[in-house]
Amino acid sequence: MNRKAQIASSTEVDLDAYPLPADSVPEPLDPVDIAGYIAEMTDELAKMAANSGLETICYLLTLVRLEAETLAGGDEDAD
């Protein structure tokens, strides 16, 4: 299987270059739930980056959080 992801509209990443060990491959999960989890985690990581002066990393993590929130169907901060 050839897995590829399109990022930044012009950059392609070969996901097969990052295989998961066979014993760590989980059963398929709901993509909406996974997007929500990613939104929560990237929010925390972005805060850590901001507090450490890592502005570019904070910016990139914020972009990931926003995309994940969109895929999850809403704003994760509305809890």
C-alpha cells in the first residue's frame, strides 16, 4: 500500500516512510474522535511552545489544531 499525504498544498509526504510496528497498530477509530484528540493535544503543545518562545512551532501547531477542530466538527475549546 502506498500512503501519501498532501501538506501545504504543494508538499507531499510519503507516509510509508514512517511505518508503525505491527504490534502497535490499533483497530480503526472514528476519524472525528481522532481529530478531536489531535486538536486537544496540539492546543497543549502550542501553549508549551508559546511559553518557551518557540513562535514558529506554536504557529504550526495552531494551524494543526484549527484543521483538526474543523475535521472534528467544531471548536474543541467550547467544552
